Amino acid sequence: MKEIVKNKWVKALRSGEYDQGKNRLLTVHDNDSKSFCCLGVLCELHAQETGGHWEKERGLKWEYRGQEGVLPGSVMEWSGVSNVNGRATGLSGSLILMNDSGDYDFNQIADLIAKHWREL
């Protein structure tokens, strides 16, 4: 992936500005609070830089560029991430599975991205 995007993504994940969610890029809850999976944070950075926006589907489901659970092609191209699930050879699984398992918080995922960004 691109180093400049890696730096922004790691910083965002460590910032405390994003609540960690599971199973979707973005969930908007009944009280209008938001939670993101780690890949959703990357999509949010893409939206901020390119003027993209989230689209509401049904219920609490939201999509970014037609995707609700994996990286859209435009985000992959912008970031240089080569896999829709955030899989890298040096990782024991994909970033999306690590996020959704609940075993890794955003700080731990940020550490993995910082270490394996060239493989992503």
C-alpha cells in the first residue's frame, strides 16, 4: 500500500476518534453514533480526501461505493491496498477477520498495518 495512506490510516486508528464496529464498514446506530471496522476507517479517509460519501441502504446498513463489508475498488486504487479484505502475507489472517473477531482493537490493528504495510 502507499506509505502516505498507511501513515494516515495508522494515525486515524490510534486517534480514538473512531469507535470500532464489526461485520460492516460502517454502522450508524439508532442514537446516530457510528462504529467502523478497520477497513471502514480507511473508506472514511478516502471519503474525506475525495469528497466521497456513504449511502444508506436499509435499517442500519450503510455502503461506501457500493460495498458494505469489503473495500471498494476505488479505495483499493487510492490506497494501494491489493486485497478487499486487507490480507497480507505476513499476517495470520486478514485485517477484516482480525477486526471482526474482537481479538484485536484498533491500536493492535494499527501496529500490524505499520509493520506489514508493504505487503498490504
